[in-house]
Amino acid sequence: MLLLLNTYPLLVSEDLVFRSKATNLQGSVSVMVNALSGLDRLTEESVSGAMSVAAEAGLSRILVTDAAGRVLYDTRETGGAVGSVALYTEIVQALMGYDAFSCTYRDGAFRSRASSPVLYRNQIIGAVYAYEYDTEQAALLAGLQGNLLRLSAMVGGAVLVLSLILSKALTRKIGRLLTAIRQVREGAYSHRADIRGRDEIAQIGQEFNSLTDRLQTTETARRRFVSDASHELKTPLAAIRLLSDSILQTEAMDPETTREFVADIGREAERLSRITEDLLRLTRLDSGVLEPPAAVDVLPVLEQVLRMMNLVAQEKGVDLTYSAGEDCVVWAARDEIHQVIYNLVDNAVKYSASGGSVQVALFREEDRTVRLTVSDNGAGIPEADLPRIFERFYRVDKARSRAAGGTGLGLAIVSDTVKRRGGAVEAANRPGGGAVFTVQWPGWEGRTSG
């Protein structure tokens, strides 16, 4: 832009001066040609008399030649060329019958030259040559050039200062962002990038902080999960070790006590196996490894689960009933549906007192959502625990949960499994007492086969 500012205006101004010079100088030459056109022959005396108008032209030099190029008139006071032959290019062109003009700008002056032939009865009898040396307009052009240079210097300085300020501000923000990235990379997930403003760097900083928040949440959950998993695995392992050491270190242990200890070891091993299976299932869910989905009618799966759970409910004295509607088809995997229903019904039966009841309902709503509810009339869930009921290893009553054989992962598996298929699950307390778990799946719009 600065280069254009310093060249284009000067070139345009110079071209305007050239055009103005051509018009004015050729006009002056035409006046002098008209003054000489009435002569049938050009001589020094006749030309001097006819060129009285030349003094009013204000030109630097005027030459008049005959047809042979010999100078008959010269306005230069010293070193005049009268009597000699002029071989200027413009004069030669004029004697050939052409009007000629040239103008140059150098060394702080405009040098303009113009010539025209003098005709008598269509015969060239001579030529008029005019030369102008102009420093005034050259000074104006030089002044314009100087002003443009000063303006360019000020603009360049302002742009340089502004660029330095913006560059410093930009690099400072980028430096803060890089520092924050290094801090988070080293494990300081609580560190945040302090970048203010509304530009793109500030927006990147905000996105980075949001990502760091998620990383911190994920890392906190991971550490808690590892800690809880280690604790849950440690408990049955410690029991197994204690029981086995008791058997080995006790001499002459009676067979009945030994069988009890071995039975306890078996129960702890079974519990350890359940925890391991649940952990593997959650790991597959976290990694996104899912069975290929298909159109699954939920009712046959529900009936299969209830047939399995009826014996457990009868042994505990719990009344297990269900009601179901038609066309409850979802797009999922059959084993997933089985796992969800089994965990919810098993959980309801385990924590129901003898003489209690568990009701299961399955129906399709008007918006094609398939809804499953599992409710009981037990003690319910404390309100403070409801928001965390689907967290991994979270238990409302830890002692009671372990005594019932729970791993603390069943509801977490239910929640993750349902959400992976676009559904939702929630827990609430019933107004009359007890808890109710509600699962919603998007209904499938196609047709089942078989």
C-alpha cells in the first residue's frame, strides 16, 4: 500500500503535466505557424517581423528554420544558432510534414519540445520549434512527492507501532495458552488459561478450559473408580485369605467348621467373579464395544427374566407381578435388554422386605417411546442419594448391599447400557413408599420378523 501510495499519484500527476504541456506548447507553436503561413518565402528579415508574437509566448527558446533546416530565427540571446543547420529530431519530423512533441522530467525540471511545419500553398517552406524548461511545476511535483514520503513514513511508523502492540498482545495470549497446555499435560487438570477478550484466541482459551473441566471430571471419576474397584476387589480377597489361613493354621479343625469356611470362600469367590464380570461389562461400554443392534420385542425378554426371578421372590416372600402392552419393540441387543431388566428386578427383590411386592410395567406411549417401570413398596431411597444412585460403586446402605451380595455396579451398568442406545433411566420415590425405576427406549418403527 505504501509503494502504491508513493508511485500511483506521482505517475498520474506527471501524466497530467505531460498532457497539459502538449496542449499548451503545441497551441503556441500553432499560433506562430499561423503568423508565418502568409509568407511565400522565409527569410531572416521576414521571419523576425512576423515573430513579434513569440515574445508573448513565455517559452525558453523558439527556432524557425527554412525548408533546408537552416535557422532563420532564434530567441536565445547568447549563443544563437541563426545561420546554422538545426538537426533536432522534432525539426526533422516537422520538415517531413509531421507535428512533433516530446516531454521529459528529470533533474527537477520538465523539458518540453514541440514543432510544426510551415506551409505555403501546401508546400513546406520551413519549421517552427519551441522549447520550454519548467521548474515551477516540477517543484510542485517534487513537493507532492515529499509530502507523500512524509505521509508514508508516518503511516508506516503507525502501522509498525500498532503491529508491535498487536503482536505482543497476541503472543502474550498464545504464551498463556501454551503454558496452560503444558500444565495440563503434566497432570495439573485444575489449571485454567486466563485469556480475556472476544477474539479467536480467547475463544480457543474458553474451549480449552471447557475441555480441561471435562478432563478433570473424567480424571476424578477415573481415580474414584480405580479406588472403589480396588476396595471392592480387596474385600473378598481379604476374606478368602483370612478363611484359607484359618483353615491352614488351625490344627484338628472339625469337618463341619471346615465346610463352613470353604462355603464362605466359595461365596466370596463368586462375589469376586460377579465384580470382575461387571467391571469387564462397564469397560466394554466405556470403549464403545456394543453388540450389533436389532429389532427386539421387549415382552418375551421380560417374561424370561421374571420366570428366573420368581423363585428368588418366592423364597424371600416377595410378590412379583407384571403388566405389559403390545408392540414394545426397540432397536438394541437382546442381551442388553435382558441385563437391564434383570438388574432392576433383582435389585428390587433384594431390597424388598418379606411380604413386600414388586410391580413391573411395560408399555408403549403415544410418542412411540417404550417405557419400563420397576417399582417396590420398600423403604425407598433417601433424597440426598437419588442424584448419585447410578454412580459406579455407589451404595445407599453399604453394609446391607454387601450382605445382599451386590457389587454396586448394577445400576451403573443399567444407566450406561440404556444411554448407549439413545434411551434414558431415572429413579424416584413413590408417594406411598418405596422406589420406582423408569427406563425409556426409543421405539422401533419397522416390522419384526418371526
